[in-house]
Amino acid sequence: MSIRYKFVDNYSTYFVTFAVINWVDVFTRSEYRKIVVDSFNYCVEKKGLVVHGWVLMTNHVHLLISMKSDNANTLSDIMRDIKKYTAMHLIKNIRENPQESRKEWMMSLFERAGKYNSNNTNYQFWQQDNHPLLIKDDTQYAQTLEYIHNNPVNSGLVDDPLAYPWSSARDYAGVKGPVIVTP
């Protein structure tokens, strides 16, 4: 029996993970990372998303999120919008980037995945699921935040979480990072 992951309460805090199809290392270029971060910032500013913690790895994202209490949006809607917006803009940027040496290979993977998913017309960038896990208490919250911040260290990208700029670890340390964190 498979576990059904879903948002059951828009005002609780959730740990969410979503990944590029086939775990393709797309986020090796700053212009691609910026598209994702700009989408987070937009949803914080305009849609009531609260980002407690985050990390953007080379092929996946971890978020610790909730919603402002006076918001009409749902977490499910916001996650759908983030993935839809970023997928569209990332595919466009990959296709049009003259310096992207892996363009044909990535586009063929995205196109093949899109053909096998009835929710897409041409391409699929993100895997379908978000795996939202409800955070039940302060201990789980702290453990999840530590996991998020240590993900680049555990992956061998850096030796210290503060050395990785695509994470909220720097925000928590008082160094302004690229996304609005609203703990």
C-alpha cells in the first residue's frame, strides 16, 4: 500500500520535497536557480506563503513552509503554481541558452517524460509529487530545518551549511540570502 502525501491543513507547517525528472542536475547555473528563488519570493510577497527553511540543490528542492492565516490560497495551489511557473521558464531558458552544452539531452528527457504524463502537453520538468509531510512538533521542526540546512554538506557540495548560498542557513545566521525567509 502506498502512502498518500497531501496537504491536510493549510495553516500547519509542512516539509516538502520536489525533484527534477530523472534527477537531472539542472541547477548548476545561477540563472536557473534564480528562476526558482524568484518564484519563492513572489509567492511569499503575493500569495501568503511562509518559508521557514529551504534549500535548492542541483536537482531538487526542500522547503519548510506554511501559510499566513489570512490567506485565500492553499498550499497545494501555491505548490502547483511554483512548479508550473518554474517549469515553463526553466525549459524556455534551457532551450534558449547558447552556453547550455546539455540542452539537447535535457530537452529530450523533458519531452519524453511529458509524453508519458497526461497532465502535460509537451514537456515535464518536475516529478509529479511534492511529498508534503506535516510537521507535528517543535522537535520535528528543528530536525527538519537542520536536515534542510545540512543537505549541501551531506551531498559534498560544501563543508559548512553557511558556505552554500542557495539555502536559508545563511538567513538564520544573519547573512542575507537570496530568498525571503519568514520564520
